[in-house]
Amino acid sequence: MKKLLLASFALAAFSANAQTKKVILHDYTGVNCQFCTDGTVVLEGILASNPTTFIPIQIHTGSYTPASSPLKTAEGDALDDAAAPGGYPSGSVDFVKYGSNTTVAMNRGSWNAAFGVQKAKPAIASVSIDKRVDKGGDTYEADIVVQFTAAPTAGIPLKVNFMILEDSIKADGALQQINYSGGPKGGKSPLTYAADKYVHNNVLRKTLGTTWGYGGVIPATPVVGTKYTKKVTFTLDPTWVKKNLRVVAYVAYDGATVTTQKEIINAEMLKLGTFFKTGINEVSNTLNVLNVYPSPARLGDVINVEYNTPVTETVTMNVYNMAGQKVATPYSSYDVQGAHTMQFKTALYNLTAGTYILEVASASGKQTQKIVLQ
């Protein structure tokens, strides 16, 4: 009886904690698409207002991206086929059908509202990217870790997946961007890097678990509080720029019905630079801040703080001015063991130019770092 009471208390305590829900928006886009830059503007607007809870992924696909384009991927085309957009740009938010739509793909005018619906849903799981190793020869490995704090919908299988994204791909040559309506530079077209410094960001390069992910990782009835792990190994294409690569891990339902049973439950992302060289020990019994960027930062930038927690615990970030006054708490989340990214936009907290202290704290430790806003 005593053991049963203790187990019940532990489960209740675990379930009482809340983790941050990170929403994925797949933006189906193209380089020869006259409205697609306007989709990028909408996407960047959502990110600016919701940096902690939003992960954008741009999938260059459809007839507006030539079959020969290096931005096109088989996995992206498969997701596009399943989302069934009626035109481009189109988007799916956590791969859930929104409103009266008949497919999960929707016009960019609906993205903000659909994102708001998904963001408001309580997160029932935390996802991390753990045991990240740079094995040399452009080969990397990591663990996708998932831990539920509430039971998922019964009867629908679950899968985990892992994506590689690239930022700052220069829009030159075959990658110059058609831009006719509502996009940047006053609608000037085409946009190129040479003349306009236009780059493609959040570009899907590879999905390791093909379209829907890896099965067999999470049982049909997952146990709340139990960690489920999938090790993934990948080799980079030599044309990708390492410093611009990020990885995204997520857990999702994998039911038979695309419009209602493929919902992404939660996600996490990191820069590839958080992977450790073979032989370097990343194991630590304390909370560890891995990276803060950009630093120095401009007022209005989205600042990324990547950290590793050795156990599942609540992690909080506070921002202090140089007088020691707390000026913001951009993040507090019950995070599963492994690496995570917290993001915040300085403009949302009315921070002015100067030097600030970022404090990342949990029961397993605390680290601080200065950051300069210019």
C-alpha cells in the first residue's frame, strides 16, 4: 500500500508540471512562386511574436520549384502530397485540419489563427535531442527522447521523426526568388542574394524517418513519466553549410486518416553546432548552457539559448539588468532530459540597448551569461 501511495503521488506531481508546446508550421513554397515571399513574411511575423513556441519549416515543392532544384526533397514532396495544398504558398500547422478546410493545407491567411489554436493546446509530452555526437566524416548521431506527462489519445499509433534544416541559402542562380505580391523589397522581382541579400531560411534538407517517422519506439499505450528513445544517425550532403544547419525532432500521431490522425504533439530543435566531437564527454550532472546566439544581438532580434538538462525537470530563464533587477522571464518549462532551445524576442519585453544577464536555472543547477543588446 505504501509503495502504491508513493507511486500515485509521484505520478500526480509529474502530471502537474507543464512543458512548453512548440508548434510546427510546414510552409509549402517555391522559388518560382509569385506569392511565396508573402508566405515567408507571414511566417516570420508569427515567429517574431511567438519565438518560444514556433518552429517554421519551409518545404520547396510542387510545380513552382523545378524538379532539378537542390532545394527539392523526396520527403518534402511526400508531405506536400499528403497535405494536398490547393495552391502555393500553403501551410499545415502541426499537420491538423483547420476550420472548414478539407485538407490540412491552408492559405497563408489562416496560418496565424491555426497556430493560435495549436499553441493553446496543453502539451502532453516533452521532446529533447540527447547524446549528440559528431562522429567525423560529416556523420552525426543523436537520441530523440520523448516523455509523456499525460496520456495521448488511445488507439492511434505514435511515431518520432527527425529533420535537418538549413538557413541562409543564397538566392542566386537557379535559387533566385520570384516576388510579385506582398513580399519584401516592395515587390521587386526577382530577388537575389547578390543584389538584395535575400536568403532562403528554415529549408528542409532531409527527413530521416521518411514521411511519417520511426515506428516501434513508443508503445501503443505509453506510460506517463517513462522516457522513450530513438537513436538516429545521418551523414551531411557536402553542399550543405554546417554552420547554418539545425535539426528538429518531434513526436506525432500516425493514424490512418491524414486530416485528423497525423497531428504533431510536440517538437524540439537545435543547431548542429551543439553536437560534440567523438571523445569529448558531454555527460554532466548539472544544467549546462550550450550556446547563446546571436551575441551581441540587435534590439528586436530573436535570441536563442540552447541548454542541456541532465534529468527531467522544470527549467526557467530569467533576464536581469546590470542593477540586478529581473526584467523578463521568457521561459519556464518541464523539460525531458537532453538538449532544448528556448527563444525570446527582446522587443516583446521592451528591453533597451545595454548589457543583460541571462540566467538559466533548474533544480540541477544554474548558469548565467552576459548578452549585449545594440
